[in-house]
Amino acid sequence: MATTHGKIRTNVYLDAEIKRKAQEIFKRYGMGLSDAFNIFLAQAVMQQGIPFEVKIPNEETAQTIKDARTGKNMSHVSIEELKKETGA
């Protein structure tokens, strides 16, 4: 593996679509994938673990997520309707 100024080149296998979407987000911050990985790794070292909560959804939550992704049991609600219902 090649090194440059204390940095090392490595290979990781990524989901192509997730990588593309993540790169679009990081680009808005003016950073590349390597920058984002370095931030993630630095935070993992500082926190001595994964720097965010990782949860496995229960069956009800998993089904709700699946339904939402397919549009099942969903209805369109406008901001105005939400404001009216909440009194905002």
C-alpha cells in the first residue's frame, strides 16, 4: 500500500448507489469521499466506537419502513393541513 504524507491507500467495497449518493452530499460540503472517511475514522477513534447509534428496528418499525418505501398506508398532507391540526 502506498503512503503519502502519513496517509495510506486502501481499498474498500462499497454499494455503488450508496457511494454515488454519499458523494453528492459530501460535494455540497466541498469534500470528497476520502475526507468523509477520515472524519468518520477520526470520530470512531475519539469515541472509541462507531460515532453514531446503530439500531436494528423491531418488526413493527421494519414493516412501517417497508410500507413507507412502497407508498403503502401513506397519504399526502400539506404543510397548511399540519399547521391547522397542530394549531401552529
